[in-house]
Amino acid sequence: PNSRRMTSRLLVCVFVVISIIVAASAQNQIDCKPRINGKSYDFTSLINQDGFYLQQTSWNGTDYYFQVQICQDITHQNIESCKANPSPVNQIPVDNETDCVSAGQSLVSAWDENPSDDGVRLTYFHGTPVSNIAWRSSTIYFLCNTTGDGIPYFEHIRDCTDDSADGGLELGGIYHFYVNTKLAC
């Protein structure tokens, strides 16, 4: 009887652990509590419970929507063309919602300190391909600001090309966003 009870409890524990893993991977959620250079951060409160942050802005003469989520893929996706490839960052032309561009994957990501030593950054890699050897990516800079609103804002896109003939090979685009937040202090 005791061994059956222990076996049942073990099976329940295994089931619970597997359920948690499956639930987290279903949203492709990553650890939102990085520890960098001996300092701990917790950005879980910045995960948008409505599925993503939305910003409309212009870049190189074209108006875009940017959908951004912190530490996981976008949920509650309302743009049909973005549903096929879940992503934490999407770029969608305002006048052509069938052209969704992914700027990285949450499960291919890394935390690091900011170059300015003011907070940390989260980089999502391996988004929509731009060539046969390069993909789009995005970096979200979390900046120490005690009065910041904790919302990601589009800053710019850094296009990367090599210096070869014919104008160079496009090596990818890095989308830059920033978040002013006391959580980065």
C-alpha cells in the first residue's frame, strides 16, 4: 500500500512538472529574471497580459505597426499573416497586413548588459530570413529610469551588409527598442 501511494504521488509530481513545461513552451516563454554580472533583475511584470505592446511609427518613409512582447512570443495575435510564425517582435506595414516580418524568436535569445552599463538588454535572434545566410533580430534595451513607463518603444533598424561587389550582401537587420523602467536600476 505504501509503495502504491508513493508511486501515485511520484506520477502526480511528474505530471505536474510536465504540464508546467508544456504550458511554458506553448508560449515559448523564457526566463524573465536574468542575473548579469552579479546583479539580479525581474522583468516579469513587463510581460503584456493582452498579448503584446503595439506601436505605429514610420521608418524610411513607410508606416509600420510594431508588435513587441517581453520574454515570450506574442499571444492573442490579431494579424493573420503573423500567426504562422510565432514571434516576440513583428513588423507589419500599415497598408499591407499580409506582410508580417518576424524580428527574432523568443527561444533563440540572450540577456546581456547594456554597452552603457545602464541596465540590460534582451536580444531575440533568428527571425525572418533576409538572405540564405542571415536573419532579422531585435534587441530590447532596458534602461534604468525611476519614472519610466515600462513600455517598449521603437528606436531604429540597423541594416547590415557586407562590403562586397554589387552593393553588398544583406546580412540582416537588427531592430532596436528601448524600455525606460525602474526595474533596470
